[in-house]
Amino acid sequence: RERGGRREPRLLGALSFVHGAVWRALFGRAADSLEKGDGAADEYMIVDEDHLMDRTVSVPKDMGQLSVSAFSAGIIRGALKAMGFPCTVTAHAVQRGGTRPASVFLIKFGEEVMAREGRLG
């Protein structure tokens, strides 16, 4: 364990851990990017241009609206909640120039997380 098993007290450190180490452990590589949301201070995005779940799990035609990336969104939410950063996470397929849509995970943190982050400076 790194740093003696201490919990990461800062939001960006926790997000970087999920974007890098957690993603690498689950999917064999880090996610492509970690971005700040344009609209609000409490929103961040993890972007994976070639998400393993979307590439390997096929959805039956009668379940066309099913998002297999929602499973990964739950993993992100659980990891952040376990580190003390409660949030909501939604999965979106966004066309960003490639042949297949990128998986974008929108992470929205609660007021208590943002207030704590403000106090930490």
C-alpha cells in the first residue's frame, strides 16, 4: 500500500487515483483523461475513448438503451464513496472524433464534499 494506507483527503488526488490506479487494475490501462466539467465547479469527467466494457459486452437488440458503461459508473461511485467523496456518477456515450463513441463518466459531488474541499484550500 502506498503512504501507509491513508485516505486521500483531497478531491483531485482521489479522482486521479480512480482515473489511474483503479482503472488500470480493472481494465488494464488508465482512462484517457480526467477533465473538469465546463458548467459547474462540482463536476468532473473521466473519459475512456476505448472502454473495455463497451468493446466486449454486446447488448441484445431488444435492450438497445442499456448502457454497459453504467456498471463502470457504479464502480467509480463506490470507490469515491469509500474514500469519503460521496457523488453521483452517470455514464454517457459521446462522439469525440473516433469511429466508436467514447465513454464519458460524469461525476457530480455533493455540497459537503465541495465545502470540505474549500476549507482545505
